[in-house]
Amino acid sequence: MKHAIFASFLVLSASLLAAPPANPPPQLKIDDSPVSAGRTPALTSYADAVEPAQKSVVSIASARFVRQRLPFPWFAPGANRELKIEGLGSGVIVSEDGYILTNNHVVEGADELTVIMSDERELKARVIGTDPKTDVAVIKIDAINLPVATLADSDKLRVGDIVFAVGNPLGIGQTVTMGIVSATGRRVGILAEVEGYEDFIQTDASINQGNSGGALIDAKGRLVGINSAIISPTRGNVGIGFAIPVNLARNIMNNLIASGKVTRGYFGASGEPLTPDLAEALDLPRDTKGVILNDVVPGGPAESAGLRRYDVVTTINNRTVTNAADLRTHVAQLPPGAEVATRFLRDGKAQTATVKLGKAGDALAYNELLPGIQVTRLSATQRRALRLSGSVDGLYVVKVDDDSPYKNQFAEGMVILEINRVSAADIETARNSLVRGRNLFAIYAKGALRAVVIVVR
């Protein structure tokens, strides 16, 4: 995504993670009622709603120390100096004992963190945990009886709801800007490089560098999102800003506080949006919405629950899914072992299944194409990195075991495009295309397409 800018002064290079022993989630102040139940009366000021929220928003100053060799001849050989690289972002206090939600890119790589409170107190902070895949981070200060944000239910946000962005843009001091919710469920590729999970709230409330990690609040002053990024050709605000929904941020925070890491659920199937032509081919009305499964992992959670290729998933846990990102993002917010109520269409008939989620990361254990050859479906990120056309599909070799009998024929980073002239678009098709003896593979490796013969024993 061109001109995607994380809205802080500095994006540092390494991740700082201080994982504490397992802890219970913090006590949060939550109000999950809708913004309004009908017509909102005319207002001349939102000060009463904004003022309490302002007290819970803090500035976060980060510092990273780098040693630099001095090249000047009048210094002794090997002389160097220490440089201090500083950054500035924002955060939101969500518990009275000092837990603060912010962005991963605000604290990433920092050696020191200082929180500047709304009353100008400065307190040192430590990182509890970070999650680059959602750009969420949790830090903590040692203090009590702090002003906290009230959390809303971000699933109830509607396009057109009034929202306010609160933070410290460009280091000028705490600022409040007003706009509306422009869209929900936005996926724009900002986190694509880390195979991230995007479900952004889009807003035209002004967000600029330094606003990262600050609060997006509704007309009742409740926290609905954590400001994260903007898209801009000018590196300044043009009315296209993005915030992480607070429901997603809260789930990540509880994981980070409990264990210092995030453990996500795994569905064991992926697919693509159901187009009118695909719907017609499956004897469904052309306007049917859902995700047609084209890769159901053998032995995975979805297959174990009875799902199979060409099933059309329409909802999971009563949440509508219309594309693969919906399915992936919703599942990722659930823990391993969670049971997911799944509605799907098969042969034109509505059916249901309960999928018990596995653990994300265990997926590779199911994707052994040949003994010792671990593969995964080629992702958009991998495709871009290899400079392959968007129409290219295949299996990406993620691991070659040292004791694999095929270790001399495969290498990590190789893409298997076809097996015996059949597209290797998914693991099931690839396995079914293999025969004992000589197999013709079309592969992409080291920037070139090649045809190779591999003997399967």
C-alpha cells in the first residue's frame, strides 16, 4: 500500500518484549451500550464527553541508544560515541493500576520509555508485550488510582458515528480532532509484511505523526479504537486514518498480560470470495455471499468438523464472512480450543458445523507434501517478495528437514507451481497429483521458472 504511514515520529527496528509471569487480565471499565438509540439531539459542545477521556490519554517518549564509530583521524582507533534516537507517540490508560494500550511501532526497539501524563507527571514504563501482527502493544507504569478510559463495544460502531481522535500529534501537545466513522473492517495492506491481521476503523478525524497509540473515542467519550496509521501522499493528514478496534486490542492485551505473547486459533481452511459465476456453478443464487473453501487442510480442524472443498462458509459465530480475510481475522481473535459455530452451504443446502479451533502455528504440521518437505499456500506477501504476478498460485516451501530423502530436490523459499501438469494451488490437489515414480514439477526458484523431475518413492 503506497504512502501508508504509521502515525508516530519514529518506527524503531527491533522488538522489546519483557514477558511477565502469567497474570489475570486488568479490571476494565466497560460500557457496551450503543452510542444512541435513535435520533441524536443537536449539541453545541462535546466537551463533557471528551474531557474525561483526555485524562486517560498519555504521551509516550521512546529512546534507543546506538553506538556510532567516529571516523575522524584525530580520535584514537576504535573511538565511538553513543547516539540517542528519540521517538514520540501516544497511549491510553485502561486500568487504574497502570496498564496502557498503545501501538507496537511506538515502543518497538526502545531501550527506554517515558510516559507523560495529562497532569504533566513523567513516569518510566516497561513493555509487557507486543504483537506486530496487529500493531498492538501493552506497557505499564507503576502507579495507582489512575484515570482510565471507558471501553465501548467496537462491534456496534456504524458508518456515520461521530468520533474524536485524542493524542499528541507532531509533539505539539494533547489535541482532540473530530470526524466520523468512514468505514469499518478496512484491510489496506499496512501490516502485510508481517502477515498481519487488519480490521481497521477508518475515520476522517485528523490523525498525524505522534497520534499513534492514542484514543479514538465516540460521542459518549468511550474508547472505540487505538489510532494506528494514515494513508497520505503528503505524509500529513488527508482524512484517511485508521484505528485498531478496541475489541481486538482488548483481546490482544489480555493475551499479552497473561503470557507475554498472543496465541491464536487456527481454522484449517482457506478460500476466496464467492463470485456470482462461482455461485451459479454451485447452483446457488448469484447474489449469495460467503467464502468458498478451496483449501481444506487434511486432518485440520475444519475437515475434522466435516467441512470440505467447495463448501461456502457464510457465518462463523453469527458474524458474516464475505472474504478470506474476514474468516482469518475473526478466527485469529479466538483462542485455540474455542468452538466456532459455522454456517455453510453445500449442494445448495444450508448446513451447520462446530469447528474446534487448533493453534495457529500448528498449521505447518498438517502441510507435509512429501516426507520432510513442509509447504504452505503461497501468500500475497510471499508473492510480492518474489515479484510474482497476482494470478500465480502455488505452494511455498517453508522447511526442508535435514533427514528428508528429498532434501536435495527442494529448498526453502521455492514455489511449487504444478505437479504433473496440474496446478498446485492447494495441498490437497498437490497430494492427489503425485504418483509413485517419476513426477514432473514446475517450480519457481532463484528468480526463474524451471521444470524438474522428482522420483517419489
